[in-house]
Amino acid sequence: MNAEDARSQAEAPAGGMIKCVVWDLDHTLWDGVLLEDGEVRLRPGVAEVLRVLDERGVLHSVASRNDPDAALAALRRLGVAEYFLHPQIGWGAKSTSVRAVAEALNIGLDALAFVDDDDFERAEVGHMLPEVRCIDAAEAATLADRPELTPEVVTADARQRREMYRADLARQQVESRFDGPTEEFLASLGMHLTIAEAGPDDLLRAEELTVRTHQLNTTGYTYSRAQLDAFRTSPRHRLYVARLSDRFGPYGTIGLTLIEQEGSAWTIKLLLMSCRVMSRGVGGVVITFLRRLARDSGVRLLAEFVPNGRNRMMHVTYRMNRFREIGRDGERVRLECDLSDVPPLPGHLRVETP
């Protein structure tokens, strides 16, 4: 592939919002080649871009062909090491490094941008991972101006996103050393799940969740703040948010549920969970809460599911919680739950409900 082809790949049409920017180092994050020049300096404007995007909740990582110890030391010396999660520094293909970042952060490749000065490296990543947005390092200083990196609102959770991911890393390190059943590890975390009716202050984060969450999302419906506020105050709807914390700190608001009430039937129009709690079993706990609520209210509990290619786990979660298919409307699957035998809330976490 020639340079012109590489630029065409780099300028491929953008998709949704970017959740993480993966940076090359030499001639990209900093001027010069570390192993040749020794002392390097950040490129003009890059420090401000790192700060601004971080405050918006956009994560940063590294994919660099470099000596790991020397590169990490340079990042610390330049005062920016704290920004980068799961840096991939070595001598392998950049596409392998970018994929490793996506897997470590548990986010989709289509939510990543890769910044590199080298046409060949961008072309390699673009060819192997066509979902990733590839950007020329010449544009690095203006990244904060790009719409896909500029959310309409910045929530309190977004401003703490990097710290939350670092807390997740600490949890993962403890879990990797834990010698025992998963249930015992989860119990050792001291988790506290709060399920509450959404209030006015929850709407910004609720809107953000509908836009950003794809894997653990039953329908993929997106709603504006105005729509969510209308649901919140509607007598025909119930809007719940879920918050989680443990001994390492808060996860923030990690779940959203919208129920439509029609006569003797309630329908779960939207159930989503942040991918950061995928291994915590929280989705099943929220469903158990909804099953108990419907049973005690004497109504049927229905649900909608719309596949998006990445949310199959949520369909499995419904099936494991005794939902069965009762009809289809195009891609939309309609389910109904058996409320005859609703289990108690699990004992490995403390649950606070309305």
C-alpha cells in the first residue's frame, strides 16, 4: 500500500464516539526517536490534548515499537505517564498492540483511535483492524477539536473515568492472585449495589450510558436527556439507575433500566450495564430485582431484545433468568419472564433498592 492509500485509510469515514486514543511515541507523542536522541520533548499542543481529552472522559494508551523501560521512564520524566492505561510497548505489530489495548480496556475496536506519524503503521492497523480510526500525527495537536472526541456533555463519572479504570486494574491484580472460587473473590470485594429511581442529576450520565454502551445493552435504544426526563416523570414508565462500589472505590453509575407499564404487563425497553462490571454479575442482580418487583406488583414481565452483533451476552442473561421468546418483530425479539420461582438477591453483595 502506498502513502496515498494509507492517507485514504486514515481518512476513512468516522463512526461513533471515541472512547480511547492509542498513541505512538516517536515523532508522534514526542519529537524525535527515543533510542537515538535520548532526550525527547512532547510535541507542541500534545500535553493540552492529553489533559482536555482526559477531562472529557476519553482514555489514553500507547502502541509503540520501543524499549519498554526506556519509554516508560521517558513518559514519567515528561510528566504524562499517569494518563496512559495498559501501554503496549515492544517490537510487535502495531495492530496487535492496539487490539491488546481494546481487550484490556474491554471496549470495542470501533471506539478506538490510533495516532501515528508513519503511513505504513497506520495502513497496517487500518488493514488489520478496519474499525479503528487511524489519524496522522500531524493532526495530534487538534484532536480535541474533533467531534468524535467531543461529547455534548461531560458527566462526573466521565471526569473520573481514568481513576475508575485504574481501580479496576487494582481489582484485576488482586483477583489474579486470589486462590479460590469466583464466588469467594466476589464476596471479598464488599460490593454495594444501589438501584434507585433516576433523579434529575442522573440524566446526563444516563444519556451518556445509552450512547456509549453497546456490549451489555439489550436493545441499543438511545435517548436524549429530554426523553429520559420525560420517562422519569411519566406515570407509564419507570427509570432506574444502578450504582456500584466496593473496597477499592466507586464504579460510578454503571446501569440503566427503562420499563414501560401497560395495563397488567411491564416491558423492559432498555437494560444496560457498563462493560467495566461484566464479571461482577450485576446484570443478573438487577433482573432479579425487576422480577421480584413485577411479581409483587402482580404484573407480567416482558422484555425486548435487539441484537447488534456484540450484545449476545445480554440475551444469554435474559435466558438464564427464565425469559423465553414469545414473538418477533423484524430484528426485535419479545420475551416473557417466568415469575413463579424468583430467587433471593445474592449474598455476595449488599443490595439497596427503592
